[in-house]
Amino acid sequence: MKRRISISLVLILFLGYLPAFGQQSAIKAGHLIDTATGKVLDNQIILVEKNEMTGRSSILEIGPNVSIPDGVRVIDLSDQWVMGGLVDAHDHLAITYKEEPESWFYYMTIIMDSTPLRAIQAMSTGFQKLASGFTIVRDLGNNGLYADTALRQAIEMGWVPGPTIINSGIIIGAFGGQLYETPEREDTVYPEYLNADTNDEIVKAIRRNIHYGAKVIKVCVDCQAYPYTTDQLKLFVSEAANAGQKVSGHVQTREGARRAIEAGLWSLDHDNALDAELHSMMAKKGIWRVGTETPKADFMRPMSEERWNKRVEMLRDAFDQGVKLAFSTDADYYIPGLNRGELTIEFLRTWIAADIPNKEILKVMTTNGYEISETQDARGPVKVGFAADIIATAANPLEDINALRDVRFVMKDGRVFKQDGVVNALDFFHNGPVYGWRKR
Ligand SMILES: [Zn+2]
């Protein structure tokens, strides 16, 4: 009996300490954009709940006449344009190309920077991207020994704020990966690349990545003179599918792209080799185009007029042919004066140059992003029952897509990360097993 009382007492005390459990907030949205359709509803109230025990959040109600319970935090965005978060479908958060000391090449990073250091860097770059409204990032390799997994786990465990991370672990490639081995030190490219030449090695590399926390598989299709065969790429697809995962392929040659399409990869990353004929094949098979369309002001290397024109023309061609398009950047380099989020949004320039309508660019950056990330049934759209990831701009992006350059408000998982243009992220940092240990 005595014991029962003490348990009840402990429970009562415990519950007494949980005022934040299921804490709600209400957003007064002046203009709520459905990014899938471009439709706008004015004067909506979005009731949101964040669960302090699980880290999960959800949108409880949306409508013009939602009643706001007493004591609920009210967030007034009645003069703003409210929508789901943005998605960058291709970046590398634990690396930054830079002129010094490595002449825009990353051997120095691999040799001099430890994975723990790069994991902290990844947290910083993810933070910067979230501040620009990117609530989901596909982080596709070049992250040392799984700094990308560490970042995803840290965000999911509630230690730090950041976008939802869909990470690839180590990029799998034929001998040499995307770099060059030195005979004196074989496997120099590890851990930036996992060399996998035979079918056995391919299966092992995929399983290894998945075991160490990858959520998508990244393959360098044709980075060496000995590209993967169509059959090998099919093996990638089936082995990843065995664990419910998709395969994203770095492609840089026409033949590589053709094989990747034939093998049915989930996405083809980089636009350099893509042309109208390949676009037509991609459209038929429903393969994502992750073009990483660097704008003309290519901050790393000068880009010829010819190359820029081709980039814009081909993006337009892909759009016209109905290829599934994702906003993607590869914005993994350092430009003085720009943080990583500001650099990411610069990639709008290419989409504007391709004369793609604002409504469609916004859809690519949101709705399409949720689909390529496979979060579309739980996270992304501003809908009842979905995770509360919400951003807002001062101006209407349907009228001028450059409105996205000034994201004033960011809510991630029901927590306010940025308001009135100012980041205040303390609500995201926890030092205990708040959402449970051992997220894999
Ligand atoms: Zn990349």
C-alpha cells in the first residue's frame, strides 16, 4: 500500500513537471499557400501541437474559424505568406569547398579534418539552411565517416535544430570514387568514397551504409573510365529496395545517364550530361531530375556563356517534357558574405532564367521536394495530421519567387526557429534523452 502511494505521488509530481507536454501554438496566417496547387486561403488559423516527450509535432486544425484555446501561444503572421518548408534535394553538409588551402579540391579536407569536426560543421551548415527556410535536405555524401548520420541522429534526438536529413552515408563508386587513388596509399579516397567494383562489393557497400544510418543510397555512376554497367546499377536498385531505400546517381556522361535511366534509379543528379532525348526517357520512367543547376554567377569557376545557356535551355526542356524536377544545389562551397542558406537560395537564378512560372518553381521547391524525400505523407504539406514544419515570407512568392530570399518565419517540428527574421533556437537544444536514445 505504502508503495502504491509513493508511486502515485511520484507520478503526480512527474506530471506536474510536464506543463510543456503537448504544448500548442496557434498561427494566424494572413495568406496560406497550398504549394501543390498555387491556391491561397486568406486569414487561416493553424493550430499546432509539439510533443515534448516524443519530439513529434502535428498540425491539429486549419481553418478560418478555429477556436484558439486559452493559454495557447499565438503567432501573428497575419500580414505574411505562409507555406510548407523548402527542400534542397542535393547538398553535402559536412564539407565546404574553398580556395584556401585546397584550391577548390577536397583532398585537404579529407586528410586534415576529422569526422567529429565535420559533424559540427554539418550542424552549422544545416542550421544556416534552416534559417533560410529549408526544412528538408537530402545530404548526399562527402561527409567523412558518417557525419551525416550523426547530424540526422542529433537532430532527431533533439540535441540541435536542423532540417530533416535524408542522408546517404558514404558515396559508393568504382575504384577511385570521384577522386584519384595514389598507389602509395591505396584507399586514399576512403572515407569520402567506398570503392565497390564487383557485385559482392556493391552489395556489401550498400548494406554497410544502411547499417550505419543511410536513408538513401548514393552511387557515382560514371566517375571513372569504367562506369557501372546497367546490370550493376540494377543490382544497386534491388539491393537498396531490399531495405526499402532508393538510389540516387551522380551522372556526368551521357552513357552513364542512359544506363542509370535504364536501370531505374530514383534520381539522376547533376545536369551536365542531360539532353532532350534523355529527358524524354526520364519522363517516361518517372525518374527525378536533380540538376544542381549552379547559376551563372558560378562562384567557384567561371562558366562560359555557352554552358550557362545550355543549362537554362535544358532545365526548360525538362520542365516542358514533364520530367519530375527537384530543387537541388550542391551548394557546398564558401562565398565570402553569404551563409550556406543564402547561397542555397541563390540557385533560384537558374530557375528564373529558364522562365519557369513562379507557381511551378515554388511547387518544385516544396511539394516535389517532399516527394523525392519520400516524406510527403507525414511531413511537408501544411495539412492536418502532418508534422508542423511551416515557413512564411513578407511578400508573395507566387507573384515574385524572389520573396523566398527573405524567409521571415521558420517553424520546425512545432518549434519556432525564426520569427520576424530573427533566429532564436534555444527551444531546440536539449541535453537529455528527451526523444529517446539510440536513434539509428
Ligand atoms: Zn554533390
